[in-house]
Amino acid sequence: MDFLVKAAGFISGLGSSVMMAIIVTILGLIFGAKFGRSLRAGLTVGVGLIGITTVFGLLGSNLGPATQAMVEKYGFSLSVIDVGWPAASAIAMATNVGAMIIPFGLLINVIMLLTNTTQTVNVDIWNYWHFAFTGALVAGVTGNIAYGFIAAGVNMVIVMVIADLTAPAVAKYNGLEGVSIPHGFSGAFVPLAWVTDKIIGSIPGLKKVDINFEKVQKKFGVLGEPILIGTVIGTVIGLFAGYGWASLQLGITMGAVLVLTPKMAALLMEGLLPLSDAASGFITKHFSNRGKIYIGLDSAVGVGNPITIALSLILVPVTLILAMILPGNKVLPFGDLATLPYMMVLILPICKNNGFRALIVGLVSLASGLYFATDLAKLHTDLAVQASFAMPEGSSLISSICDGGNPLSWVITKISNLNYVGIIILVAIAIALAVFNRFRIVKEAKALKVEETATK
């Protein structure tokens, strides 16, 4: 087990691009693809991830200073600092749960595949840290490491089921055929998005409102293109930040983000296609009762949708306004503002690419997330101190929108407060979801088999 931990830690330490290149190459060989094709697929995925990371680095490095300028200009006085996901992931992986989360998560995925309770081969092992963060919160609040591992496992099972259920919509509205997104941050907002979308759909007047960016682009031509939308939004943010004429520079940079992100996502998908084809052939040959199998990837693959980026840019200043006006909120959004596209990746398919509904769901998600992050700030800070995290100067409490404001992390942590009774409830929920998913998978597999037989 110690060897597995060290091996997983070594691969993870190489960085997400190298790690994914290695994993995709190995999986390609396992699924029967030739070495050359597998290697090219792995390298293309690695390059695609570097491209997406670079574009989002551009987003973060430009939005960060603009956000800080807005904070100083409008005098926000909030006591909990949003330190962002890099700090949250470092804190999570420094805990006892984090040290074992990769082999533990792989074991759960294998068990779920063997029991036919998931269709997802989750190769996004770096993002297992989201599950480790939840486990660390529970271990901290209960004082029991075993409970922490159980909570991490429950979180992963729930997210895996959500990934399976949303995969068809991800294929339809994001063009990601054969891919699911078992991302701990993106998946956590799906239940809230589903409920909110249903509520909007039941309100006369609102249910017919549809802001479709493709229709906008066709109607307004260049005025509706992502490059202009990004430029306008970026310029407006710059003006609010007091940049003056320099707002134009921020505008063009945000326009570049909207143009480059889909291109980088397309490159990443180019690398995944051989793996997806090989996986489908392998499953058809060896596991005829399994139905469709998805490759589980980072939600970065879904940010290529122009609506995702456009809405995320709109939500940046809106999030700051929400933080200022929501009674009881103490979190100052900062570090995780650049991660808002990842939150929207699964929200948009749930809303069938309806920009209006996705915006409303985004507002509800962010408002609730700020309250969750405020509530967990003390626990989040305690974990940071235990992990020897360097606290920001002048701050006594920290949190993050990404996982401090994560609905699943918050719910699981609160239920675990009931001690062993809460843990039993969590395990029961995970088992019930897994069994439900198995029935759905078997039913889907039978339907596919009947369909294939009928077409022969």
C-alpha cells in the first residue's frame, strides 16, 4: 500500500498534463489501441491541457488584479478571504485522507465498474483531491479519520453517478461524445441546478425566456460573436475596476479567452477520440452487458462552450456584488473567481444551453456557495493551520468558493455531525444511488442490445 501511495504521489507530482498523457497512453494500450496511436492520443491530451491551463492562467492573472482593484475601490470589508482552489487542494492533499486518496479513489472506481454501478472510467485522478477535501473536513469535525475516508468515498460515489447521468447532456450540448465529467466541484452543483431549472420551468412567463447565444450570433453577426462579447464584458469589468483606457486591454484579453478556449478544448478532444473508440470496442467485446462506457475527465474539457465563458465573465462582478449585499456572508471572493467556468460546465447542459436559465442557476449557486463557504470557514482555516499553510497577511479566516462553497462538501460535513448515525445515513445514500444507477445501466444496456439486434 505504501508503494501505491508513493507511486500515485510521484505521478501526480509530475503535473496534470504529464499525468494525463501517461494515463491516456496506458489506457489506450489496455483497451487494445496500438502503441503509436495511444502515445499520440496521450501527448495530444497533455498539450490540450497545457493550452487550456495557459488560457485560464491568462484569465486569472488579468481578472485577479481587476477584482482586487474593485475591492479597494468600493471598500468591501469582508473577514473571510477566498484563497482559491490551489490552496484548498494543497491543504487537502496534506491531510491523512489526502495521502491515500488516489489509490483509495481508484479502488472505488474499479469496484463500481465491476459491480456495474458506474459507466465512468475516472482517469482524472488529480481531481480526487476534491473528495479528499470533503474527507478532511469530516475527519476534522468528527475527530475520526475513518469517518473522513468514508465521507470521501461517499462523495466520490455521488459524483460518479452524477457524471453518468449528465454524460448524455454533455455529449448533446457540449459535443463531448463518450466523455463524462466526474469533477467534485462541477458535479456538486448539478442537483441544485436541476431543481432550480425545474422551478424556472414551472413559472409562467419565465419558462419561455431563452437566451441562445448561437441565435444571438446569427441575428447580430459580428456583434454576437464570442470575441466581441468577451471584449465588451472585459472592458466593462475594467471600467468598474477604475482602469480607464486600460480597460480596453482587459477587454481584448477576455475576448482572446473566449476565442482560444474552444480551440484548446477541441485539441484536447482530438486526443481523446482514439481512447474513446478503443474503450467502446473493448467494452463491446468483453462486457456486453455494460452498455456505454464513458471516459471521466476534468471539467476543463467542457469550458469550450462559448456560453460557459461568457456567463462566467458576467458572473465575476455579480459575485462581488452578491458578497457585499448578502446578509450574513463574510467571504470576500477572490482566488476562485477564475474557476467560475468550471462551475458552469455542467449547469449549462442541465439548462439545455439556455443562457437565461443558466445565469439564474449560476446566481443561486454562487449565493448558496458564499453561505456554505462562510459556514465552513473556521473548519477550513483549522485544516490550513494543521497543514502549515501560509495564511494571507492580515487575515484570520480563509475559505474558497471552489470547495469551501461546494454544496456536496457542506451537506456531507453537516450530516457527519450526527456522528456514527450520520455516517450510516451517508453510506445508505451512496448505496441507494449506486443501486439506482445499476438498474439504469442494465436497462440501458438491454435497450441498446435490442436496438442493435433490430438493425442487423
